[in-house]
Amino acid sequence: MTPKLSRLPTATAEAAQVRRRSLGAMIAHKRRCREAGQPDAEAVNRMIHAFHARGGAITQCPRPM
């Protein structure tokens, strides 16, 4: 059983609401991605071109030792 938000300290209640909003946003994002489906080669090429046109650059993270 979870306590009602009104009975929780303010910081705890706010943290619980942030978690719920974050979870809702993650679920909505996953749903949009699933509905969009896999991009075809042409769409991928457009995205890469747009990335480079905005000044995007590919970087490589240093390898851990």
C-alpha cells in the first residue's frame, strides 16, 4: 500500500510526481518510436545529412584503460 501524496512530506511528494511524469514521458516516447517503425535507408540518409548540415560531427569517446 502506498501513502497518499497529501500525507507525504512536500519533497517526497514532489519527487513522486517527478517520477510519475518521467515514467509517463518514457512510455509515450517508446509508443511514438514503436508507431514510427524502422526508418528506411532514405530516411537515415536525410537524418545524417541534416545532422551534418547543423554542424554535427562524429566523435569517438576515449577507451577506458
